[in-house]
Amino acid sequence: MFLLNLSKSNIDLSCAEVQAFTKKESVLLDDLLLIEDQLDWKRFAYTKDVLRIIEQTTEEELESALNNIEWNNYYGKSYCVSKLGKLSIGVDKAGSIIWNRLDNPTVDLENPDMEVVLVKKGNIVFITIEEHENKESYENRRQHLRDEAYPISLHPRLARAMVNICGDVNEVMDPFCGTGGILIEAGLIGLSVKGCDINEKMVETTRRTMKKYGIAGNVEVENALKVEHKSAAVATDLPYGKNSPVKDIEKLYSDFFGHAKSLTDRIVVGTPKSIDCKKMLVENGWKVTGEFEVYIHKSMSKKIYAARLDS
Ligand SMILES: C[S@@+](CC[C@H](N)C(=O)[O-])C[C@H]1O[C@@H](n2cnc3c(N)ncnc32)[C@H](O)[C@@H]1O
């Protein structure tokens, strides 16, 4: 069993990108997601760290539980102890219990092989060991796109979550690819990617960025309403404001949702909150399976929808 420590910035989205892969039931405890499945942790954008549960106890029983664990089975060269939530036992006390149970104990607060994390949730204390820490450099990729001065770019963390919400697919297409934020995130986790944009400059930027990250894939100058490549999933961020050459943006969206049925049977789409795209998706035969609101900046919030075609 694992406890995923989710980013508080958007719990719904944080959960959804993981639950798109879980086969067994998961339980949300505030900002912690309790799951049974062992997943490819590296791919998740909004999971801060993953803790493997060694034992579940109460605060009263914690010292004896720590004493009864065969810590040598988990230990490498060094360890440290930290805690999440209000626990009366100090990390020093917990650390010294573990010290006494280890054959060759060494404490390393900076880079331990075994980080024991004591997590208090309600009346339960989970004794866990950190299995994965999210060190992905989303901010650096954002900086790179900023250098290109395209303010429409999705934050790479959000782009990654949208790709994940597509679920267990081996390819993703973005027909409004812009600077390629979604394709880059999909490519970096090993998916095949293809995309198009009506604007040649955007296509050039995407190709250049994909090359920089060593991502192969087909990106062409094409109209998303006419493109014909089929794909296991479409993940895309619809044009809005100045980056749409058409006046009737709602018609563009509706036409796209109609056309997208010939491209794929699962779609994850970013839309401006101000337009009711859920209705349009439903009217075009899509079944909406997820709906998330994302704050972008003070005058802009997005809605992300996940939708499928009923077979
Ligand atoms: C919101 S941006 C996509 C941003 C992208 N996700 C990123 O991270 O850079 C929408 C893009 O749709 C493109 N676009 C607008 N109308 C289009 C159409 N009919 N077919 C293809 N692309 C179109 C615009 O040129 C713009 O680059």
C-alpha cells in the first residue's frame, strides 16, 4: 500500500492523473491518496512524494510498533526520520528506537537511503518509507518556453497531468499544439506523439523544442478541423483570444468536438472557463468523465474536461 502526498494546488487534478492508472480502489485522505497499485511514479506531475506503508498503528502504540519492525530489511547505508501531521513523539525519539534496531546505523539528514516518514491522519499513524520524491524539472521547461516568449503556453506540470488523465495509452495527438507543451510532456514519458497547428511559426517552435528534448514525432501545419490522423488519445488546449484566427470561437470548439470523433475515442481538453464546453461535448456525442477547474492567473481560469465516446 502507498500514500501519495499530493500537491494542494489542485487536489482533484492531482487525484485524477493517478486514478487514470489505478486498477484497485483508492481512498483520498485530505491531501493524501491511499492506493494499492504500484505505478510508474515518475510520470505524475502533482504527486510530491510517494510513501510505502510499512505499518498502520495508533499514536499510543507507535513506539512499540517502531520497536517491532525489522528495520534491517529496509535499510541500506543510512537513514533519517521525518513526520507529517501533529505527532507527540519527536523524530529524535523515533530515530533512536530505529537506531537501536539496526545492525550498523548511520544517520544522514541530507541524502538518506531510507527516509522513514511518520504520517498522522485522524487517529491513525502510518509508518512509511519514502519510495519516490518528485524532482522533475517542470519549472526549467517553463523557462525555456518563456524564452520563446509565448504566453499561451500551458504550464508543463498541467500539460503532463492532461497527458496522464488520458490514461494508459501509448500515443497522444495535439491538433492545436501551439509551442508543443503537451507533446513535450507526452514525449518525455515515452509516448508517441503527433500534432498540428494552423500557425507555421508554432509548428517550427514545437519541432525545435521536440528536437531539443530528443523527442521524435510528426508535427505539421494543418487545420485541426481537417486533420485526419487517428490516435489513441487527443490531449489539447483550445485556442482562445488572440491565438484564434476565427471570430466565432464557440463554433470552432463545437466543430472540433464533432471532428475529434474521427480522430480518437478519448479526449482531454483545456478550455476557457467562460465557455460551457461540457454542453458542447455532450451535444457532440462525448461522455464527460472528468471536469477540473484550474486557476491560471487572476483574469483566467481554465476548465479541463476528460471525455470518451460511448462504444
Ligand atoms: C492555446 S494555444 C495551444 C497552447 C499549447 N498547448 C502550448 O502549450 O503551447 C492554441 C493554438 O491553436 C492554434 N490554432 C488556432 N486555430 C487552429 C486551427 N483551426 N487548427 C489548428 N490550430 C489552430 C493557434 O495557432 C495556437 O497555437
